Amino acid sequence: MGIGLGIVLLVLGLILVTDAVQLPQGIENAINGEALGWIFIIVSIIAIGLSLAMNRQRNKTTHVEERRYDR
């Protein structure tokens, strides 16, 4: 999961929450679009947060090179 997936889920969630697109009648009876939209929004926030935290951790990593010379 990366930032891109988080953004896609966020956009889909906002579309479902605001009812910008109506679901087909058969699917609408089985799935609550607004609840699914909120789930997408929450998962997208978690995905974006995790990817930013992992990138921050990756950037803080330092490498130490140790050289030993025999005399």
C-alpha cells in the first residue's frame, strides 16, 4: 500500500459519501454506499499515514562503513 493507493481510495470514498455517482439498484440494496465510502476514507488515511511513516524511517537510516587495516 502506498500513497497512490491511499489517494485512489480517498477519491472513491469521497465519491461514495457525497453520492456523486448512484450505484445500480441491485448493488444499492445489498451495499450501503455511504458506509462503504467512510470505510474507504478511513483505510486511505491509514494507508497514507503508514506509507509516510515508512518513508520517513527509510530516510533516517544511516549506514556505517568500518575499515580495518592490518599493519
